Amino acid sequence: MERAVYMEPASFCLFETPLGPCGIAWKETATPPSSPVVTFIQLPEATRGLTEKRIAGRSGGRKARLIPAGIAGIIKKILKHLQGDLQDFQDIDLDLDGVGPFARQVYEGARKIPAGRTKTYGALASDLDRPTASRP
């Protein structure tokens, strides 16, 4: 897998959901066509301020002035999903830099689970040919 080259540090924004304010952070790739790569999703904290503080700290990003069309589309999908209209998120580019090989396998395996379905840790571990790795 080719490593992405980023133009700028991560950006983030908050958006309102039925659960409360959530956040999304992303980086823009330097290679044309420039497209956002999601680096972090933040679920609501006790207050909007805490949610913003958490995503700013974890993403290392700055609050965005403009939201790219690609990120706006992802936010729409998240909102639809939280309102009960199951969405497929497999087409969203994720930044997995800094993630170890095992965690990367787990994320890639979990992303193959169809929307609205569940899988036990044991079944996911078996899918990864690591049947004894359900705890990690």
C-alpha cells in the first residue's frame, strides 16, 4: 500500500447529531486529485467544549474554516446512519499511518462487516487467521 503524502496538518470540525456534537478530523492529500483522508472521529463528550478539546488534542488538527465537499458527504452519511438509514462506510479513505500491522488487519477486517451486521471478536479473529487473537 502506497503511503499518502499530505499537504497540510489535520483539520477538524464539529457537527450536530442525535447523540450530541460529534467531530471529524481529516488531512488533504498532496497528490491530485486532492481528497480528504479521515484521521479521527470523535463521539460526543459531556459538553461541546470537551468534544472539541478531545478531537483537537487527539487529531493534532486545527478547526477548519471550510469543510471540503468530501467531508461534508461523510458527515451526511454519518447523520443518515445515526437516524436509522444504514450506510456503507467502506469507501471512506482512512489514515492508518502509525497503526501497527495487527491493528491494521483488525480495522480492515471490521470494515468488511456489512452495515447493520455484527461479528464477535472471535469470529473476526478467525477471519484474520488468528483464532487465538480475539482478546487483543
